[in-house]
Amino acid sequence: MNPLIEELTWRGLVHNIMPGTEEQLSKEMTSGYVGFDPTADSLHVGSLVPIFLLVHLQRHGHRPIALVGGATGFIGDPTGKAAERSLLDEETLNKYVAGIKAQLSRFLDFDSNNGNSAVLVNNYDWMKNFSFIDFARNVGKHITVNYMMSKDSVKSRLSSESNVGMSFTEFTYQLIQGYDFLHLYQEYGAKLQMGGSDQWGNITTGTELIRRIGGGEGFAFTCPLTTKADGTKFGKSEGGENIWLDKKRTSPYKFYQFWLNQADSDAERYIKIYTFLDKESIDDLIEEHRQEPHLRELQRKLATEITILVHGVDELYEAVKAAHVLVGKSTWEYLKELDGDTFLLVFECVPLSTVSKADVEAGLDIVTILAEKTGFLKSNSEARRELTANSISINKEKVSEEFVLTTENLIADKYVLLQKGKKNYFILIVE
């Protein structure tokens, strides 16, 4: 078996391979590409598998081409969509393209010394001057409507069960994506296109155009769509929002927590898919985890590796610090190093109240804070009782009735963490 295909197989990343693909990969350095449509200014964790396919391709000595769909983004891929996507304006699309380009640069080596430097392309560059008549005459005539209608992405929208239908705009998507493959074959020598299993129809349209117009041979490879153990779609938080690669959309702390909270059965699969750890290391990790699952070392390693890949070591450090706060292992030293956004994320469900900065600058006694200013405790007498029992902490440090709050106690110059016992928290906002 070809080494690349062998590795992708044990990692669970093989769904379908066109005959001859392995032979092509074994014969010579092969240029292969994956396309990313700019539907937002950031990719999300659902985009990681295609990115990893490109990285594995490069690590095995082949040349990866990352295509950002500046042209196809104007249309929108109908694959897996029950309704037509909203069309983007050019300004928005350009913003999305720029964001995705920056993220892809974190994963791929564009300055390789091995002759297989990654290439980044935008299909808008070759589609923008293509007239409709030229496209219909030079490309469209080579693919029959019957062929296009046979694709699952089309059939599902034209079935009797669908009341939405499909516009001509979306119908042409597979033809435009197919032309991308032909163009990259002619201009960059690309012979392989990779993607999720739902992209098989679009990819094979490209191989057909290469055969009919280019007189050559293209190859296709698809990976399974990642799901959870219960069969549901992977890539969203419990609240249903996307987990983005841009830290402005999803903080490194929240990103780290997403991976840390994966179920055991999912973590065993994800450690193979979303890290570059070798098989022996992963097998050892899984075995150790099965012996002591309560330690969650498998999830911790998964979260660590993928957070470093996406955000870097420094952001991982901050995320781990924040995680320590959440599980009660932190100190004031930890807290005072957190930025305001991360602090609020850690304690996002904690009740809060606001006091004036002038009051804090003048000094606020702890009894007033606990009762009158916040309502954290019902009365001054209850506050004094809890303080006497040594159950009150300010920023993770036990305090007595003599404690006075000043600006030196602020987290990120704005917050104070009140605590009764081990699990009762309250946030004081100073502004």
C-alpha cells in the first residue's frame, strides 16, 4: 500500500479512492488540491479534516494546493443544503477570502526546501474574465445534463420530497468546480483532488473534464464526514454554534474546552484524525486512557495538540490557565493573568453585579460587598457568619471580616471573583 494511503487509512480518513490513485502517488510527486469556499471570514473545525489531508499530502513528499473559492463563493455549494444559500457581495467575499488565506498559512509550508512548497490559489483569478458564452461553449458542452443530474447533490434537491428545487446558479456549481480541477491540472499539473465524501460528485466531474478536454487523467480521494459517536454532526458546541479557528470568533479557551469535553469513544477517533501523533504513541495513549478513563488524559492530549496547531503554544498556556480556574485549581496568581474576555467565558453562567470604580478606589468593606452591593448573600449578618466560618474567598483567597476591596484586587482592571465554599461564585464588575 502507498505510505500516504496507509497512514490515512489507519487514521480513519479514507472513504473512497478512484482506481489508479495509489499508483499515481507511488509513481511521482503529485500535486493535489482541496477547495475551501469562503462562507465566513474564518474556517471552523469542520474544515480541519480537509486541511489535514493537505498537510499529510505535503508530509509524504507531494505538493498541496489550497484553493480558496473566490468565484464559487459567489454561488454557494448546494451539497448537503436543503435550501439555496444567500449570495455574497464582492466586498464581503474578499474579506472572507483574506481571512481563510491567513488561517491556511498556519498549517502548510509555503517555503519547503524539498520542492513541494504549498500553493495558495483563488479561483476568482481565472474565472473573473470568463464570459458566459465562453464557458458554455468551451466547458459546458463537454458535460451532459444527464451526467449532472445523476449527482446526489442535485438529485436530493430535485426529488419529489423537496419543495425547494434548485436554481440554475447552484446547478452550475459542480461544473465550475470541475473546471477548477481542469485549470489546476493544466496550469499547475494537479492530478488529485481531495475532499469530504459529500464532494465525490463534484470531484469526479473535474476528472471527467480533464479526460474530455485536457486529454489527461485526474484522480479523486474522499474522506468520511466526521460525526460523533451518536451519529450527529461534529463541529458545533452544545449550544449549536460553530467552533471557529479565528480566536476572535471562538476564544482559545473555548476551543480547548471543546476538545477537552469530547466523549471517550469520540476522543479515541479524534486523536487519530486531528493530531499528527504517530500510531504507536496514539495506541499507547488509548490503552492508558482505557485503564484510567477518569483522568481524561486522552482528551487532554487531544485538546493540547490541536490547540497548539491552531492557536500556538502561548494561547494554549492561557487556555490551560483558564481551565484550571474552572476546576478550582487556580490561585490569585492565575486569575490576575487572565484577560477580561477569557475570565467572563470561564464564568459565563455566574451571576454578577456592578459597583462604581469610585467606591472601590475609596475602599469597600467585605460585608457591604457581599450583601448590600451585590446581594450575593441575603444580609450583613449572613455575611459575617460566613466570614467567621472562613467560607468566603475573594479571587480564590480566603478573607476575613477585616478585608477591604481596592483597585489592587481587580482582574483585568475590571472584575472581582467572589466565592462561598467550593462552588458558589459571583462576579463583581467595577466600572
